[in-house]
Amino acid sequence: MSEAARKLMSRPRELAQLCTGAAAASFGALLGHGFRAGEPLMARTVATGGADTGIVFEVEGSVSGLVALLLSASGRDAVCDLLGADDVTERKSALREVGNIVVSRAVSAVADHLGAHISLSVPVLVSGDAGRTLNRLLARRRDRVVTTTELRGDGGEPSALFVFAHDVFRPES
């Protein structure tokens, strides 16, 4: 287990707050109004509510796992409307780019804090019941720590669920 992974395991909620604070600030800057991160919750699976759309990334390097930004249908539409994305191609591109910017900023905050190298995969856009798809992906990763945090715009919509699931590696005996 890397030193960064050990630090992450010892303070998952504190690092989730750091991560989602950066995500909320980035999301707000992109959409032109304030965003706040709720209290991170620890879970084995993700209670996704009405998550219709997700932008999912694999994480590699000193820490490995999955990171996702989940949106309800109304949240997805609000994001696309705020960004002026009209047709289907523009909407998909806008959602991938928003996810890329928000998640990159959040993961960079954790990497900088840990002094670690963490890289992200290309974003995968999941449309239609993204929460269930994410839970299936999480089920394939046996040992993991999952934190979920709601990101909410000052005006209510859009809101998003930020999910950080990092793998737990057992030290070799």
C-alpha cells in the first residue's frame, strides 16, 4: 500500500471534504454561481436517488478507484441550459467536460495534499440510471472505501452527487 493510500485510509472523511470543497468551487465557477459541499457520508454502495446521468472516471497512481459526478435529469438539463448546450452532441460534450473539470480539480486537491501522483481516465458518460451502473462498477471492486457528498447550488438546482471510491489494498504478509 502506498503512503498516499495509507493517508487516505486514515482520514477518508477529511480528505473527502477537501476533495468535494474543490469540486463545489469548480462547479460553481463553471456555472456562474455558488456551490456548497454537504457532509461526506461513508457507504458500501451509493444511494443515488434519481441519478440519471453520470460522468465516471477510473483513478490510478498512488491511489486507485473510481470517481463520479452524478446528476438527476433536471440537474443535467440545468447544467446544459446554463452552458448553452442545445443539441444532443453539444450536451454530451458539455457534460463530459464539466465532469472532467470538476473531478480533475477535486482529485488534484487530494493529490497535492497527499504529495501523491493520481491520474484520471478519460471520462465515461453514463445516461439513464447512472446510479445503478455506478453501483455495478463498485461491486466489481471488492475492497473499497466509498464517500458520497452532495454538491448543491446556492439556488437549489442543479445539485450533484460526488462519489469517491478508493480501493483498499491489504498489505502483503
